Amino acid sequence: MVQNTERRTALVDAAIEVLARDGARGLTFRAVDVEAGVPKGTASNYFANRADLLNQVGAHIHQRMTLDPGQYDLERPPSPELLTDVMRALFHHISDDRTGWLALLELRLEAIRRPELQGALTETLRTNLNANIEGRRESGIPGDDTTTVLLYYAMTGVILEHLTVPEVLARFDVDELIAAFVNRSLAES
């Protein structure tokens, strides 16, 4: 396989665009080549097969969605307010990459039909969840592991609604909902 990492990243980003727009059935090497604006056959030189492409898309989406710590002030003392700010920053960061999130949803659906993709995606998502749990522990932010899991899935649901059927939440201030998630989760821990 070809090793030009910049081109590989561009192809994976193009695959994310295709996946979000056309779904898993529309994700072909040719569609990726067209989206990336590269010669026909380029994607097939970078990925062994479609499963390889899907797995690399899954890994790269999570890199794109990772929140840059520079987006919030971690120098502040751990507090519910800091946790709320981090959760809000995460929501807005992911909302700004709607394509990445929609592609991840398509990957989740495709994983139902592809056990090898399900295994890889399960591992990636489990690693992500565990990193969130460990990050909260290390930061000293209030709450416990269950708080982290509850907030993780509350955010997943809000992001899902916001990016797929935004009118459902139109009458709510999402930043206020996030603050309520945090406050109510911490009250229970």
C-alpha cells in the first residue's frame, strides 16, 4: 500500500464526506477518488479493501472529533462549572463537524452488518469512553465513573438529535440542557 500520509488523510476525509452524504452503500473507491479530486484508482492504492477503508475512517473520525484542550481553560480548579464548560465545548466542536458525526452514525449502522467493523468500532468507542472516565479521574473534576458514563450518553443523544432532527430541540437552549445534565448527574454521585 502507498504510504503518502497526507494523501491517505485526504482520502479518508473524502471517504467521511461520502459516507455522511451517501451512506455506506455509496462509499466506493471511485466515489472517494471523485470526492478527493484524485485520479481514478488512487483510493484502491491506499486501502487494501473496503473494510480497510471503513476501519481507517472510524479511527480518523474520532481524531477529528477529539476536543482540543486549548478550547477551554484547564488551569481552573476542578469544578462543576469547568465540567459544564468542557461539555459545552465538546458539543459545539462536534456540531461544527456535522459530517464527521453523520459518518460515524453510518459506520455504526454498517457495523451491524459487518462483524469485523463492529469489533473495531466497539474497541474505538470503548477506548474513547474509558479515556473520558480516566480523564475525569485525573482532572479531579467532581463526579464518579457513572457520572462520566451518564454524561457521555446524554451528550450522544443531544448531539444525535441536534445534527439529525434539530427542530426537536429548537425550543431548548442546548447550553442550558448541558448544564442541567452536569448538575443533575453530579447531584446523584
